[in-house]
Amino acid sequence: MSEQQKDGYGFSTDLFVTRKSNGESIVVGGTSADTSRWIRILSNRAAQLLWFQMSQMLHPEETKGTTMNMMTAPMRDTNRPTITTHMDVKKLDENEGFNLTGWVGDKQWNVHLNNSEVERFWSALSNALYP
């Protein structure tokens, strides 16, 4: 079994979310723990997964009926080397924030958001997905 390549950005700040001009992708980025800038492109489906998982963790009571109202996005070809096609969100220990993991083909990337960044990032993602 081959070892999966993984890029980690650690706790990041100065996060941003924007929709690409063609409307088919979402661009996210920020400043990593070592102060370098990072950018990732998410398929609409990956961005919706990210938004939905964060919504369930941040606002569980308000998101009970959300799945019925969400538009679905088609899956994107997983062999595109620059597009994140799947996302996963996990809470970090003791209110330290969230860990976001994205998959780009057989590679992974992850970023940690502290509690002060989580809600701001989720709001920016909401605005990009559902203007």
C-alpha cells in the first residue's frame, strides 16, 4: 500500500473564501502556521460537504432540515491534480477549533482553524456558496 502524500498548514489565519469567476469552484486560502500563504481550489461538491459538516458542528439545532434544502452538486473527476473533490471536518480537542482535511486525487491536505477563525470562515463559505 502506497503512503498517501499529505500537506499540512497547521493553525491558519487570514482565511478567505471566494467563488471562481466561472462559478464551478470555490477558492479557499490563508496564512499557515509558518506564515506562508496557501490556496486550495474546491469543487462545488467539496465546498458543500465542508459547509454542511461545519454547519452541523456549529449550529446543530438550526441545520436539522438543511439537507432537504441543499442543492446537490455533481461529483467531479477525481484524477484532476489541482481540485479538492472531498472534505472532512473534525473537532479538535477541548475547544481548540476544527481540523479540515481535503482530498486531491490520492493526496491529502489539512488545515487547523482555531475557535476565533471557525465562525468567520464558515460565514465566508456560506456567502460564497449561497450568495
